[in-house]
Amino acid sequence: MRNLFQVSAAFEDIMPAEYKSLIENGPFGGDKGVTDLGTFKELLEEHPLCAGCGLALSLRLILASLPNPEHTIIVGSTGCSALAFPQAAVHNIHSLFGNQNAVASGLKRALSLRFPDVVKDVVVIAGDGATADIGLDMVMHSWFRQERITTIMLDNEAYANTGGQESGMSQEGAVLNMAPKGKNFSKISVPELAWASGCAYVAAVTPANPRKLQSAVRRGILAARETGSSYIQVYSPCPTNYKFKPNQTIEKVKSREKDGTYQVREYISDEAQLLFDRLEEVKNG
Amino acid sequence: MLTKRYEVQKGPEGYLPPAAAMMGIVPSEPGTSLVEGQMVLQETAMEKVADALLQAKNPVFFPGPLILWAWKEGVEEKAQAIKELADAAGAKIIPMPDYRPKYPMINPEIEINPNHPNLTIWHNNIDVCLFVGVHCHYANIALKLIRGGTDCYTIALCAEAGHEDAMISLRDVGLDQIRQITEIVKKRKETQK
């Protein structure tokens, strides 16, 4: 990656070690993944999110799964994840609450014009409030328009950094600090909305299965490059607002999968499936 | 209405100082520079830069991403010229590799961040600093913060239209201008011997 990220020779001796490490041993070049975590310099290390935050774990896994981080631009929105993105060593844009898919659409189009010979992956990573509530119109219209972007929802089932309000993604009956009577309607089925809206690839995954999460992220981004919009939902439970111990996050995910209240699932269009098959063939020689 | 012309002086000016632009300081015309808010010929400003660097107890250069990273042709040469200027002036170099507001905080010994530049200036007792290769928006923020919270004298060598918030601001600075300042510094040192 020295061709892309190169320190001016005159300043090599004063460049902090963490930057040299990112160049020499970072994820750039696309040959690192979730199974290599701990062996390379990650794009996100220190962050101010709560202990045991499912979202922080998901974000770490998503960033490790990016197929081409040096040419990836992340568009975020208001929410807990917005506290972590400024720390990430990857291009990222913070958009107004709910605007993320509109911003990403324009960005992708502009990048296609500015860099016609380079594939630039535009990936929206936002919370459930930004994706399923406040920004749902922008999100769905980007899908209707078949924008070549990947939308990833970090689903913690709450507005978690404003005291704990229910979101459209909270389960029916969920009691939160600011929803003491319990939620009156069910969790929105965004994967099915995405599929019905014409997304080429849709997945609901969890950080309890990092390989599956990685596969979904990579498939989503590859599908967005070649076929059309893609959507990935990542259940990322919040110990602070749902009041479980920070070391129980993965346990919580697994119990929700087991009782069927969070279902891991995948929808692939014929066109996207052909693409994945073709890529698999190339990979296997 | 302003009754007295605003002067861009070293601080500390206090919490939330006004942007110099708000106080009526406008970018200099091509071929000229700003010294403490006043437009002067670029050659005059170059002399002032040399004076400020040589009179400082602890001058430090803050190169930003535009010059730290060899991202396009010509940057390496400019970086080398800045290094030579720093060496000639006896200045230390502390980089600003990117603009992330790092959590929990930066290491002020080895880097500077535009969102809290005072940490590096206080930690290292820097009395004169020189910005080069920092994107306009972040240079403006950092220069204003420095003026607000420290008594550090600020210099900006800008490849674009300059920075009103610096005490000395040179615009359209390329390789030739950097080398010219280095020559002035060297000559000054010779005459001081």
C-alpha cells in the first residue's frame, strides 16, 4: 500500500508509529479479515463507546471485513456510532440525522464521475433510529433508485445515547428508560422492506458469528458495485439501555437467535447470485 | 461598527476568540501577505518569518497531511524544502498526520491535532509555531484556538489564499518561496555571528 499511502521521505523520522504501522501492517490491500483480528493494525482501536457495546464490536468486525478499505468511504449519521467514527482511520462523513442514504447516493455518483477508473465503495453505517425511523424515506428511496451503495444498520433496538427511547426496531413490549410503559407495536421488518424495495442483496446477521457477518458485508459491497443496492442489518445489543452486564453481549445475541426474536437471514437476487458464483469460481481458479 | 483596527496578536485572547475575518481582517492580495492583520509585501513578510523563527526560544513546525503524505507529484520536494527550512531555523518538527479528534487524547509529545492544538503547545512550551500543509478549514480552527488559549506566535505558509488567523500569513507558497525564506534565515544567522 506504499503506493497509495506514502509518507514524504523528509518526514519519515517524525511520523508517529501508529501511522507507520497502519501503512506497514494495516488492513489495506484487502487481504485481511475477521479471522486475522489481533494480527494487524485495525482501523478502529480506542473509542468512547460503553463497555460491552454490541455496536462497537459489530463496527470492529465490519471494518475488518471491508474488501477495499483504502477506497471505501463510510457515511454515518447521528447516534452512538457517530462517537466512534471520528476515531476510525477510514474516510467517513457524518451526515445530518436521517440524511445518510441521500448523502451517500450523491457521493457515489460524484466519485464515479471523479474516479471513473477506480472502484470506490460507499458504505452507509448508521443506527436503527437513523435507518428505520428518521431516515427511512431517504433509505428506501435510495433502494428504489437502485443506488450503488451498501446500507448497514447497527441495530441496538433503541435511541441509546439520548437516554433510551424506543425505536421502530425495538421489540414489542420493550421497556426502556424513556419508554416505561413498553412499546406498543412490533419490530419493523427492514430486511423484508429492503428486499421488496429491490435490493440485490439483503442480510440480517449478528456479531456472534463473525465469519457470517464478514461474508454478508463483503457480499453486500460486491453486489452494490455490480448489481444494485444492498442492505445488511447487524443486531448489536446495548447493555447500557437494556440493562445487562457488558460481558453478556454475545450471550444476549445468541439467546435472541435461539428464541427466534432475531432471525439471521439472507435474500439474494438472481443477478447477485450469478455474480457471487462467478467470483467464487475465479477465487477457486 | 469597529472603531479600532483589529490586530492579530499572540494570545491568550480568552475562550472563544473571534475569527480574524469577523473582525475585518481580509485575505491578502496575490503577491502580498498579512503580518498581524496588516497587508504587506510578501518579501517583508518573509523577513518577519525569519525574525520570528530565529528569535524564538522553541520554534516548532507543524506540517499537515498535505505535505506529510506524498500524495501527489511535487510534495516530496516541498517536504524536503520545509525540512531544510526547519533545520536552518533550528526548529523542531511535530506532525499533524490527520484531523481525527483522537480518543482519549493525542500524545502531545509527538503530534498535534487541530481540535486541541493547545495540548501540544503547552506540553512542549512552544513560543513560535509554523503551519504548513494543513487543509484550510482545520488550519483556521487550530490557529484561532491557539490564539485563544496560548501565547504562541503563529505563522502560516499556505499554498492557497492564506490564513487571517495567523499572526504572519503567506499565501501562494510554493517551493521557490520556501527556499527563499530558508535563504533569508541562513543570511540572518550569518550576520548574527
